[in-house]
Amino acid sequence: MIERIAMDPTIPIDRLEQMLAMKERMEDRNREMAREDREYEAKTAYFSAMSACQKELPVVTKNKRNSHTNSNYADLAAIEDQAMPIIYAHGFGVSFQPDGYNDLGELLIKWEISHSGGYVRNGVGAIPVDGAGAKGGVNKTGTQAFGSTATYGRRYLLCMLFNISTGDDNDGNRPKGPAGPVSEEQATQLRQKVDDAGADIERFCKRWHIGAIPEMPAAKFDEAMASLDRFAQQKKQRQTEEQNNG
């Protein structure tokens, strides 16, 4: 239609320019809508795969002993050996990269989880440097402290981001409790609790490393509710102290 009008010498130039501008806006909008649709589909595929992946992840067996704390733990090699094949099978790629230190001297580690569907999530974790022993004395060189801290950070972040549990049992069963994200009812309860506590929902989601409340792991529901109760109580105490001081 635009082509036919453009060939008509009786059409005023300003009207033709307006129609061409409108055509460009429509094309831009169509491209934007197509991009948004692709992003939505990729994000949906990501969280669907994450839910399925977490249901299959085993309890990683604790294979190491910490003599300072007299406790067992699963090292990075054990976690990667038992969990990464499942993570890869669901289309996920995981990467970690050191990114300097913050003002507290903590090692910053950039993490990124990409999915074969095209969606990517990333962030930064702050890990205290492991340069001293249980009694506070320096027991590592700078290079050793960096390596130990980076390894611990990768292990900690990998378990947190994929909700990987570790345990002393060797049967590979999942721990008791719900898997996957919270139910609609639980998501509603969390939203209400956030509102009642006067918390900032964006900071709450950032605290739990989720993009939105429905993404909260069901296994973390009780802990999240309890944290909001503590936040509300602390906020009330601060307000009371301010009133008394005023």
C-alpha cells in the first residue's frame, strides 16, 4: 500500500512522510513484541528446566572432614561429579569468575547460569577470604588464600544457586521436604508477609537470589517467612527506639 501511494504524484509529501513514519513505528513495535515473546519463552524454558533439574539432583555425599570444626563437608569435586552431569543434561551452563575485592576485603565472584533456551541469569557473590586458621593466625600464603577462597566460593554458590543439598548418607535420596518452587498459595503468603513487614520486594528477591516471589524454592519457604518475621520485629524495635530517643 505504501508503495502505491508513493507512486501517486497527487499525494502531498508531508502526508507520505507521516505514513512512512507510521510504517516504521509499526515495524519497530512488531520487532519489539517478537523480541519480548522470545525472551518470555526463553525465561519460561529456563525455570521449567531448573525445576526439573532440582527434582533430579541428589543429596551430594559429604566426602571430606574438617579437622578444625570437626564436621564433614562435600568438596567441589564431589559436588561437580554428582551434580554437574544432571545440570548439563537439562541444558544449563555454569561459569564463575573472580572479580576483585570489595571494601571489606571479600573476594567477589561473578556467577552466570545460561540455558540452552537462550535465557541467562548472573550476579556477584562476596566471599570472605580464607587466610587464617581457627584461632585467627595466618596459615596461608596470599596465593593459597586466594585459591582456597575461590574454590569455597564456587562450591558455596553452586549449591545455593541450584539448591543442592549435602549429607552424610550414601543412598543418594533427596532430603525430606518439597522440591521445586513454592505453590501459588505459598507465593501469596510470601507477598502478604512482605507487605505486612514493610519490606522492599526487590531487595527481598535479591536476598534470596530469585527474580520474583514465585521462583522461591519451596524448601526455603519456612526460612523466608521466618526472616520476614525477624525483619518486621527489628523494624518495630528501631521505630520504638527512635520514638523514645525523640
